[in-house]
Amino acid sequence: MPQHHTTPLTFEALKASCSPGGASVLTSVCRLAPAVGPHGTVAPAKYLSGKGSSATPVYAYTPTVVDGTVANAVILSSKQDQAHRRQTALSAAMRDEHHPAHAVMKRVPRITLQYEGSDEVYTDFDLPHRFSDGHIRAGRHDSKPVTATEAYRAARDATPRNMTALFNLSPISNAHGAWDASRRSNQLRQPSTMVSEIVGVLADQGEHSMKPLPRGAARVDPITASVQLTAAEAKAIADRQKNEMSEKTLKKLSKASELGLGHIPPSLESIGLVSCTEIIRSTVLSFATLRQLRFGGSGEQDIAFRTVLAALTLLGMALSDDELYIRANCHLIEAGEPEVKLDGRYGRSTQLDPVTPELAIDLLSQAYAYAEQVGDFKWNGQVFDVVGDPVILAKSVADDPDA
């Protein structure tokens, strides 16, 4: 791979990209590899094909281009999964006082959600639909329905012509997108400013490449190979655990093996792993998308607030990329430095150094200072607290009925 002269991403370059006529995108492309070496196999993301009890696990395949040739690839981490990982990384920095990014993240406005009787506090960084998540919409704020509060209604009424209300309530919704799909009218549809995915180019490009072989599974019980229980005995054991046993397990309970007792003979029932010649993580930050947003003030204020959102998004990318955990049986390493480019328009581009957490923290700090200088910037860690509807928690179960 040819080496290019690279430079750090500067705050001035980031600000210029958020200004009219600036760069269209910043891209980061990183080659990954199985941790054990090229012979290693990896577990792609699983999806369900079909509904209910007839649903079967499958992988998602996609065509890609390698050295000018179309090749079959498989999704290892989808765009939605990557967005969730960035949000989780930012949420961790917000919660952990010892995190290097805590000082900048504690200033970010957020929505919190807590159910009575639970110690767990969620934020719009944790929830998949961010400010418009169903858990938030069903809750109450200051003893009023969330959807009836002035601040929340103002955020729902935000448009690209003036995003200030959403920017000051749930900026992660500006950065990662939001679709207020359940609303009767005036549904806010804010595209994500960053998209990312990890794909693996299949080593087998033959006609059966998208039909992975089954994978073996088994269980060894060191105490006894087999436990022969009557139905009544199995039920009695289950009844003693029923308060901590999932409904799905209780419904299908018919033999000792479903209680975790005895051997399970080896079988080829699981979907298999795959081999890849290349694994590529690709990320795009769209300044063109950011430049569609305005905030009801001067043109310079628009630039400043966009720059804050761009720096926040880059921080999420840098923190997420630092933790290369995907799932079980998908252990990866970086095969080299990310190739980071800033679009220079008209076919030109600038090669950049990798965006590290330290650089992203500095960029966000500078963005705060710039926004405070030119606009009515109100990020002081304000929290819009929501109490969840207790009916939702009371009716929740661990099992997905469609899984």
C-alpha cells in the first residue's frame, strides 16, 4: 500500500468543512484482519429470515468492489450496529468521571430515562431511536406526558431551517439522525451525519459462497452424561427456578437437557463461520448533510453549531474505533493505520492522520469555545429527565417472541 504524506485534522479545516462550499465528506478506511491470522474464521452479523417459529438465522451478503472487480462480501457490523457502538462509547465517557473525554462530554445535553424501582438510568445516547424512542415518548416529565411538554414539542417541531430546539435537547439526534415516525404529522426526519460498516470479502467466491456450511455444537456435563427425568420431576425443578427462568424456556421445557443437565451430543445445526480475504471498516462523515442544518441565528452561528456536531461525531468514531469488540467468534485486529481523507472538492483530497480520541477531544473543546464566541451556545450538561411508564417495565420479558 503506497505511503502518503499526512497531516493532522485541524480545527480550522473542520470549521471550513462546515462552512458553505466546504468539503463534502471526511472518510476513514481501515483494513482489519482475524486476530489469529489469515486462516482464522469470523462470525458475521446474524439476521432472521421469516417470522415467528419458522424464522431461521442468516447472514447478510452484499456485493463490493475489490481491485476493480465485483466480489461477494458479508456484513460483519452494520451501519446501525456501528452507530450504536459510537453512541455507547460517548455514553460511557459521559458517565465515567475518570474517562479522558468526560470533561467535554459532561457538557452535552441529554435526555435521561429511569423506571421507578430500577437503579438503571438510560440516556438518548443508549436508546436506538434517540430523542424519539418509544420509551421516552411513553414517559412523563415533571408529572406531565413527555409529548405534552414545551421543550419536547419544540424539538419535535424542529426543521432543518432551525434545529436549535433539538440541538439543545438531544444533539446526538442531530448527529446520528432521528425519525419521529410515529407522529401524526410534521415527522422530523434527520439523516445521520456519519455512516459506517464493516464488511468481509469472502474467500470463497464460488457459486456456493453465500451458503455457509453448518457449524458443530455440543455440551459436555462432567457430572453425568444423561439425566432421565419424568415430566413431573422436570416441572418440579423448573418451578423452583420459574421466577428467574425465561417464559420461552418454560414453554418448551420437556426434558432434562433444556434445564442445562446432561450431555448434548455433537450436531451440525448452527450456521457456520466464514473466511475472508479482506475485512474493511469504512466510515463517512458527511459535511454536506451537516450543512443542511441551520440554527436560527447568524451564518457564523450555523457554522459554529455544525462544527460542534462534527467534532462530537468524530469523538464517537475515535472512541468506538479504539474498542475493536464486535461479537463472540469475531475477534479482529487492525492490519494497518486507517486511511483518513478530507475531500477537497473537484477530485482533490487531503490525506490526514488517524483521528485519535486525544485529537477529537481537542477539536470538541475548540468547537465549544468558538460556539460560545459567536452564538447563543447553551450546552451546560442540561438534563431532560423522563420517568418511564411502569406498565412497560411490568410487561417486559427477556425473550423476543419473533426470535
